[in-house]
Amino acid sequence: MVQIHPDEGEAPIIVSLAEAAMHMYVSAIDSLPDDHDPEFAHRVEIILSGLRKLQFSLTEAAGRSRSTPAVIVALSEVRRQYDDLMSRAAGAPGSTLGQQLYVVRRRARISAQEAANGVGLRADLLDNLESGEIPTEDEAVRVKQLIEALGGSSDLAAAMFHHRPDPESFDESMAWNGNDGG
């Protein structure tokens, strides 16, 4: 009988690809213009879209029976970067309702399903809004009510805590499992 070792198979390849992608995303985040720059919102959305795709892929990999701790660590780092960038985007001028909703909902520890139930919307609609879709007028009113109920306001930008993620954090988070990124 062949024994399968955790370091064999697709997990190390997935982690290496995730690490390479994260280096590119962190570089892109570091080169973003000032939050008030007219290009900021457009460039942030491109990065967030890519991080969502990477997060989806790592979530799929983490859900497999032969996943490894390294895959889970990589997924965790992608989620941290995503959350940090969403917080920055939500606090910037011109932020979307979806970005604001995501940050306020996460800070309140409320799932999309719970939030949707609270304002009579579908959870998939909230997920779509948080991923960049534009709400209808009625949906926008309900989402604004939800944001306000969860502690957000029109002054959300002023209340957001911003920091730039450490570009080395992904490598450091991978170090505990012996992955040298190579």
C-alpha cells in the first residue's frame, strides 16, 4: 500500500502559487495611489477582484480531505489582506455600499445571511454587492439602513482605521511550516 505524505500531491503547489500571487497583490497594494486619488477606487477593485478569486481557490483547496496546514495558512493570509484592503477602500472617498457593508458587517460579526434577514434581502445579493455589484435604489436604501444599524454612518470613512499590511507578513506566516516559498 502506498503511503501518502502531507508534503506530496497538490498542496505544496497550491501554496507556492498562492505565495507568488500574494507577492504580486501586496506589491500592487503598496503601489496604490493615495485614497483620495481618482484612480484609487478603480485600482482597489481590480486587486479585490483578484484576491476574491485567490480566496475562492484556496477555500476549495482547504475543503479537500488532503489539505495541509500550509493551505489553511495561505487562505488565512489572503483573507487578512482582503479584509485590510476592504477596510481601506470602505474608508476612502467614493467607497461603494458593498465595501462599507462588508467592513461594518464583519466588525459586527454578522454573517451575510443574518444581515440579509435583518433587512429583508437575499444573502447572495449582499455577497454580490460586497463583490462590487451595484444595488437597485430599493436595495441601496435597505443596505444603508443596515450599515447604520450596525454602527456605520455617512461618516464611515472617518471612523475607519487604516493601515498598510506588512508586505512580509505572508512569508512570515508560511515560515512555521517550513515552506521557504521555493
